Amino acid sequence: MDSKNTLLDDISAEIGFTATVALATWFGGKRMYVPEKFDENHIVAKVIGPLAYRRFVSAFGPALVFIPKGAHHERHDRWKKVYDRLLLGQPMQQIVDEVGISSQHIHNIRRDLEARSILPVILRTPPTEC
């Protein structure tokens, strides 16, 4: 979990959270030309709404902008699921089965959570390998 602002953070500050989620869902992973002038008939205006699109054009146009996919939500969701299960003391294999990631990935998440003091190190038990 990076604490630095991402491009999606910056876009969200301009157009709002809901419009940013829609933008990343529809156009994420692609380069997009943001025009100099607002056009209410542009596909992006129809997807995120004309007011949000007007703000987007004003803040980012004219330019070619890479729209990230917005995978941060999925990563945070995965981290939260691992966190909840570790707090419950669930066995590694159960976490693997429920979250759908490898035991190594769970260990990496655990280390990151501990390093950020989100998960107390005292909860660490000897790892049970799958």
C-alpha cells in the first residue's frame, strides 16, 4: 500500500471518486487523449458525466494520459481479507482457500501489514505451510 498519490488520486481530486472509478473501469490500462475543449457528446462524458468530464478536460487536457486500471481497490480488498483472517488466527491453508492467493503472497502481505504497524507482530505464529 503506497502512501504516495497516484494518478487516480489526482484525477479523483479533480472529478470525484465515483467518476474516477467509472473512468478506471471503462478506460483503465489505456492511453487516452484528453482534448483541449469539452464536448458533451464524447464517450467519456457519457460514462463519467458531463460535469466530471468538463473538470477532467480542464485539469488534464490537452494531453495523452495513461489511465491506470484501478487495481488498488482489489489489492486493498485482498489485504483486508488477509488481515481479518490473520486476526482470527485462521490456518494458512484456510486463508489460501478463502482468499485465493498463494501462501507466499499471504506471507508478503503479512510482512507489509506488520511493517506498517497495521498488524501487530505479536500475532505472528510459526507459519503453517500448505
